Amino acid sequence: MARLMSVSLTEAQVVARTKDVTRRMGWLILKPGDRLTLCRKVMGRRKGEPLVRITDVEVVSVRREPLNHIDLDDVAREGFPELTPDEFLRFFCDSHKGCRPDSMVTRIEWRYV
């Protein structure tokens, strides 16, 4: 059974399939071959709010690295080709409580199935 992953900040990129990499705080137990169901929102849904499944993906690679090791290619693969790495760092840290540019994150690469 696929695990559910929220992509609320990048739903448009997932729908357009311009995103095939994500960085997450946690997600330490993933491994290549695992399946994920990408959803609009998983946690924090109001009572009666439906779970909106967008698509299924298969994990291709997983590694831990400092957030500030992101390069221009991976910023684009995250779905933000218009941002610089520094702009992406600000966006990511602003949207993830307690995150700093040198925080260790899990880089997850997938393929659409």
C-alpha cells in the first residue's frame, strides 16, 4: 500500500509533472521502489474534507543532505525553475517550522507511474 504525501505547496507542479524531486524534514524510512500517493493535503483536513489524491509515484532515490546543498538543477526539479537556490532556501525555510539553510533534509526523487 502506498504511503500518502502532501504536495499542497507544489500541487500545480505535480499535476503538470514538472516536479520529480522533493525535500522533506523527516521521511527517513523511504527506500527506492517504495510507492507514494501524492495528495492535496493529508494532515490537518477539516471534518468531512475529502482526501484528494493527485497521482502515484515510485521512489527512485533517497538521500540525506543539508538543505543548502541544493543546486540550480534540483531547484528546477523541485518545480521552481524561476528561483535561484538562495530563493528556494528562503521559501523552504519559511514554509517549514524550525528549518534552517543548514538543516539536514531528505531528498526524494520519484518517477510518475
